[in-house]
Amino acid sequence: MQDGFQVIVKTPYSIAGPKHYATASEAATLQYLHSKGIPVPKVYGYSSSTDNPTGIEYIVMEKAPGVNLATMWLGMTKKQRHQLASSFVQVERQFFNIPFGSIGSIYFKKDIPTELQATLYAADSDTGNDGHSDIFCIGPTAEYMFWYGARATFDLDQLDFPHNGVFPGVKDPETHLDLLDKYLTLVPYLIPKDATSPFNRPTLRHPDLNPNNIFISPDTGAISCIIDWQHSQIEPRFLAAGYPRVFESPDPEQSFELIEPTLPTDYEAMPAEEKVAADEIYRRRLLFYYYRIFNGHLNKPHLESLRDPILFPRQHLVDRAGRQWNGNTMTLKGALLRMIEYWPYLPNTGGITCPVEFPESEKDGFPEQEEMWFSLNKVVEHWRDQIGGVNEDGWISNEKYDDSVRKVAELKASLLASAEGDKEDISLLEKGWLFRDREESQ
């Protein structure tokens, strides 16, 4: 603007799900959190319909103060990382203390029909006196994967969408449907029967807390703004709890000991490339350590959830079952087999035999098959890094887009060349190519 005042105008992308719900929910969530003193962009205006002069849905919001964490990641001091973790846990503590009345997403009451509205706060809460219940409600979930499955209702019979040919998979959905039936059999045992259990408490968390969505003070490292609340939802605590991506441990096996990480003893003698790798692991371990420490001091309800021995296997199973089938049965089957092993630790299983089982013929050799699957996925992760850090949804920043397009073309040309003219390999690669540029659709 002419006076130097800057705003951000956000419009939903075509794959964001129903644009009305995505826009209306994000605008309401931002305004609600801002009113609670949580560092999110202030909303200046929005439209969740196309009935406006622009002809599109939009949100006009404050430009995030501070600097993007991704740009400061390498140069942050230990003290700044300490402050980052401390300030973030203090923000999260507010989420865990809000007595939401239901699961779903936050909306302005005026944006959704009365029959889709649930009360914002629990009936036994005195928070209802803050005036927010007159303005906000909980409505249909705006979570991306929930609406992703709605594509099954579209009339697409006339189109050919081949399954991903890069990985081994199955072309008949019957196997996947059988696994989903097994999952549905387990569902009643995943949720504590006691409605007042802390694990059942509706809890809001950010849907994708990567460094690009966090802004910090360049001086102290403290959180100054958290952006991109599209698809955020309130869900049971046993699903909401966990380590945000930026605070995840880089180690496959997590130690229960709280020992501050250090650089390797032979760090000074390492070659430059090994030092770079050691520095990154140290940075991530340090944030993981700080996050655990501050949850113990500042957010004990979350700490109790993190101590649940089946927290992550249970979340993994729910996540795998909720994803659209694309020929992959490996991850859901693995999650089910692990949950069968954890059966005695589930909340409602005392004296009950697990109702789900697999024949020995299906269990034999599965660990080796699963390991091969994960190895193939590591190759894809390497490709994603190679072309500029494209995430699973295909997102790349505007600044990196042109360079990533060039790198994608180079990667594909290299893989096609490695096929050495084999028509079947080339056909599989073309059909299952992961890095297609998506066309915008209305």
C-alpha cells in the first residue's frame, strides 16, 4: 500500500478441499486465537464464497511479524533455540487448557447452518462467559484428508487414473477393504470408554508445524507468529498430542533419559561434510530435548499424553486408515499388526481376546517386505530433497519453483536414461511419476 502498510491476501488452492469450509474455518480460527493472545496473523477481512467483487474466496490478514524460522535455522544460537522451545510450549499450553466442547473445526456461527453447529466450549466449563460462544462454534472438520476422500463421489469414470507404478502395490482394492474392516473392528478399543478421560479431551493443534510456518524474533528466537492454519481441527487428545515436526527427534529410537545432547567427541577432526551433518543432528536433538524439558515444566497435560506407550502406534494406525488407497497396503497392514501386539496396553481390553488376527501365511516375511517398502520410500525422500525439498503434497515455495522444475526435468531424464530403452520400465515411470505439475482447476 502507498503508506507502506503490508497485508497478505490468501486464496485457497484447488486441492484444499471445499473452499468455503477451508476459508471460513481458517478465518475464524485465526480471529479466535488472536483474541486469546496467541501469536497468529490478525484478520482484516475475508470472504468464504465467490459472491464478492473478486469472484474468489480470500482472507486478508496481517503480514507475519518477525523472521521466518527456516531462514534463521542454521545461524541460531543455543540461547535462541532455548527461547524458541520455551515460547512455543507456552503457546501450546493454552491449546491444552481450552475446554472445547466437541471435535471439528472452528467457524463463525454466521458461516455455517445451525444444524451443523456444535457449542464452542464444554457444558461444564465456565469459559463460556468470555463471549466467544456467541460468535464462534465448532462445525465440520476442515482437515484436508477428510475431504480428500470426497473425490470418490465425483463422476470420473470416463478418465484413466493409473495407480502409482513406481512402487510395488496391489491393483485390486479388496485387500485394502479387508484391512479397513479389521481397522473398524479395532476402533472401539482405541478410545478410552471414560468420556472424562484426558485422552478424550478435544484439543486444537496446528496442522503442519514446519519451520516455514513459524516466525521468530531475530534477536531472541522467541515465537512472534504462527501462520497457515488452513485445515486445522480440534480432535481427541490421544490424536492431537505429539511432537511438532520442528521439534521431532532425528533418532529412530527415542531415549527416555533427559540428557542434553552434545556434538561428537571427534567433531573437530571430522571432514567438513561430516561436520555439517553432525551440526544438523545436534540442532534437532537440542530442540527435541528443550521441547521435552519445557513440556515437563509448563504443559504437564501434554507430557502425560506423550508418556502413553501406545500414543504413536495408535496415531499411526488412525492416520494410515484415513488415507486414500493408492495401491499401498503395506503401511496400514503394518500398523494393524503392531496394534495387535500392543493389544494388552489398549484402554478397554482387559480379559478380551483381540478380535483381529492375520493368518501365519500373511505374517511370514512381512517384516522384510515392509523394510523394502520403507527403503523405496527413502529413495523418494532423497528425490524430494534433490529437487529442492518438495513436500508430500507437492508444495514448493515461489522462490524455489523455477529451479525445482528444472531439477525435476533433470531427475526424470536421468531415470529414463537408466531404463536403457526398456519399454515396460519407461511406461511404469511415466504412469507413476510423482512430480507432475498440478494444473489449477476451479
